[in-house]
Amino acid sequence: MADRSGGDETVSATPDRECADDIDGDPTPDDADPLPDELDDAGVDDEVKRRLREAYLNDEENALIVTRVRSVGDRVAVEMRPPHGDATHTERFDAPRDGSLQESEAFLDFLEAAGVSPLDVDELVGARVPATYDPETGWRVDAAYRGESGSAAENRFAAAREWLWTYRAWLLAALLVGGELAFVAVIILVYG
């Protein structure tokens, strides 16, 4: 390729190595410390990789995918997971009893928000449900899908019931330990 100035010089496609390197031609400066030997095997911890990947993929889409709908006692449990994660989130609703849907209005609201008929509940599996993720509280399904009503007292009752259901094992353990401690205190007071 000829130079536009009309000379014999050709244009080179390779970069000029002298500009990128040190003046002495040494690519590493003399005052730089060499890497310690123990860093040769160092890498990123697998736990850090897993947590970062999970957080990135969970934040990628604010949606949960319904994976399973099952009956748990007198409740309906809807299990969901993020599109790219292994974490699961479960929403619980009152199940229909006594041949009436009045007890399960929240579940019907959930089905309606998902666009699924109560007669075709199989279509709910695979549905995407809008949700948000908070590192402290976990996943929270959008209010339209939770079947939350406008009544503040009803919302507080539902939140309290959900909290009790979530921490039922811890509450039972605290009740047992507290009862044993009270029993020991009574024995000490009576015979002490």
C-alpha cells in the first residue's frame, strides 16, 4: 500500500511495539515486585462465584416461575423459583373447603392475576409471576398476585399468619424450651 504523501513508505498493520513498551524495551518496570508463589494457585473462591452468579441471575429478571402446586393440609402451596436460580419461594393460600370457594379468595385472585382459570390449574405451572428480591426478606411476589386486599387489618392478619406459618418450627422450639425453664424455676421455688 502506498503512502498518500507519494513516498515509497508502506503502511504496516502491526502496532509499533516500541511505543507500548518501556523505553528500555523491558515490558515490566524494574521497581515492580514479582508475584508471590502462593498467588500462582490462587483463584476466585467457588462460594464467591456461586453467590455472585446467583445474585446476578436473580436480579436479571424480577420474576418467579411456578414449578409446583400442591396441597398442604388445609392450604394450597404454590412453589416458585427464579428463572436462573436454584432458590425456591413458596406462597400459601387457603384451600377450598366444604365445596365453597369463599375460603380461597386469595388463591382465586392469584389464579386470575396469572391468567389461569380455576378449572385449568395445570396451566399455572410454568407461569411467570412478577416479584422483587430483597437480600434480607427474600422474594416478595407482586401485590396483584398475592391477592392482597385493601383492608389494612386483613393485611396485618395475613402477614402475621404467614409469619407464624414460616417460623412455626422455631416457635414450637421456643415454647418447649420456655416451658422447661418455667418448670425448673417452679421446682427450685417449691423445694429451694
